[in-house]
Amino acid sequence: MEITSLVVILVIAFALFFDFTNGFHDTANAMATPIATGAMKPKVAVTVAAILNLVGAFLSTEVARTISGGIIREGEAGVLITPALIFAGLLGAIVWNMVTWLLGLPSSSSHALFGGLIGAALVGVGIHAVDFSVMLSKVILPALIAPLTAGIIAFVATRMAYAFTRRYDKKADGRSGFRYGQIFTSSLVALSHGTNDAQKTMGIITLTLIAVGSQPSDSGPQFWVIVVCALAIALGTYIGGWRIIKTLGTGLTEVKPAQGFAAETSTAATILASSHLGFALSTTQVASGSVIGSGLGRRGSKVRWGTAGRIGIGWLMTLPSAAIVGAAAALLAGLGPAGLLIDTILGVAIILGLYLWSRRDKVDHSNAVADVAASGRAVKISKKKRKNKVKK
């Protein structure tokens, strides 16, 4: 088997692993709030999210085309990036995803991927390989606008939800009906996540196939690529990134049912609109912005700005950090097959090391959001208590 074919296989394998990390990294976007309010049991929530991510991956390919035919320029001899450099970029994205998962930070898998690719392309080809106009219009501006937009929508929606149910103020079960609405809205977020994030890996594999001449330029992902990417992100979603669920569900603000409903509605609307326009935005940033907006929208709610600040720093560091790792991996890849072997060994070692480190402080469905979920269930009032209250 030729070395080129081996590199392509290696790229596809690591791309699917990135897709898997994207799934468990971003499970919190859809399911942190319904788990936090007790609307859905943790294992049920991640199962529903996995199924809908799988379905959503088949609904659109606009984002995949942005990655496979937009950010990396095409020259006279084809795409200005090689499979070895794409592999280096994937390493940058995967390492950053694993680090932020270990820290429980809901950072952007999308920006990690873009950062890794840009770092590898700059080292391996040069600055002319990156189309910064597409980067600005399709990635940077959406990253700035989408979270702010989602936060404003969630703020307004939360205000409206509490205004419409004002007569239930001071009644413990007054707004628990929103928990049923959360089942629908969180499912919509999971579906929209599949339409956006699964496509990024499709775009990477398609970019690799175009680079080696296996399919024409400007073409979309092949059906088998769509299928394997959909399965990979669905499996990762089912595993559940419980550390990030804990941060998003309990770390930013105490989420009540009406807030969760408003936040999820805002997140889903923003992501679906962006997917339709081909914007490869960060669903994590959108979800975080929505949760903060809903926290500001409820009177008496407190947003934990310290946690929000940590998340913000993680956002700012994602692109450059992944780019640095991608660039370092590209330098090694430039040494030829030996360099690729070193990249692979180091990448696997780092991934295993971070995973083993995480086992020292295990977070799973049993302890991720137990306290807040319990407060969500506490809104139920028995009929017996109601009758006693009436007699008084």
C-alpha cells in the first residue's frame, strides 16, 4: 500500500476520533439544562441527543462545503494542503478538545479544528494557503455575533416566560410545565447540533479526498462519509461529556425550567439559521451565551461571572492553542513517514495520558448535576399538601 493511501486512512481514523470527541464535548449544549432542571434523566437525555445528532447529520452539507472548499485555498495544482498537514491539524484540534474536556470547559470544537488546520497550513504551505476572507465571514464574525445574539434572545424569552406566568409567582410548581417543553427544545438543539458539527468532520475527510484527487474540487461529502461521521458524533454524544455538562448545567447559573426552555429555544434557532447559511459557528458558544442570557433574564438569578470568565478565556485560547499544536505536528510531519509516525505516537500518548488523568476525579451521570436536578424535582407538590393548605 502506498504511503499516500496510509496517510489518508490515518487522517480518516483521526478525523472520526475528533468527531467522537466533538460529540461528547458538546453533549452539554443540548442536554445540560434539561438534566439540570430534572426535565430528563441523564442517561435518557444523552440517548435522545445521540439519536437526534445522528439524524441531524443527514439534513444539510453547507457547513461541510465551507470547510472542504472555503477556508483552505485551491491553487492551480489543487488544494494547497496535503493529507499529512490535515492530519497535523486534526492532532491540534483533538489535543485541545481533550484538555478542555478534562478542565470541564465548554470550549469550541469548531475553532479547535480551524485553529489546528490553520497552524498546519501556515507551517506546511504558507500564509497564502488560508483564505482569511472566508475565515472572517464564516467563522470569526459568527463566533462574535452568534453567542451575543443567542444571549439576547434567551434574555428576552426568559423575561417573556416569567411575565406570561406571573400569576404563578411564589408557587413552587407554578412553572414546572416548562420542563415538558424542554424535552422538545433540547431535542431541537441536539438535532441542530448534528446539522452543524457533524459536517465539520465530513468537510475534513472531503478535503483530504480532494487533496489526493479522489474526488473533484468543489464537490460535497460522499454518502459513506456522511454515514460514518454521523455515527461517530452520535456515539460520542451518547458517551456524554459529563464534566462539561456539570459546568454548563450548574456552573454558570442555577437553571430553572422556564430559563432552560428559553435558553434551548434560543440555541436551536441560532444554530439552525447558521447551518442554513453555512456558518461554521461554535454550538458551545451559542449554548453558553443562551444560558447566561437566561440567567440575566430571571429576577433573583445570579450568573457566576468567574466561571463565565474562565469559559471566555478558553474561547480566546482555542484558536491559537490548537494552531500551535497543529503547527508543531506539521513540522514533524515535514520529516516524512518518520515524522508522521512520531506525530501518531505522541498524539495517542497525550490522549491516553489525559484520559487516565481524568480517572483521578471521575465525573459521570451520577454526580454531574445531582444537586440542581434534585432542585428541579423538588417543584412537585403532592395533592395531600395542597389539601392541607386549602383547609388552613
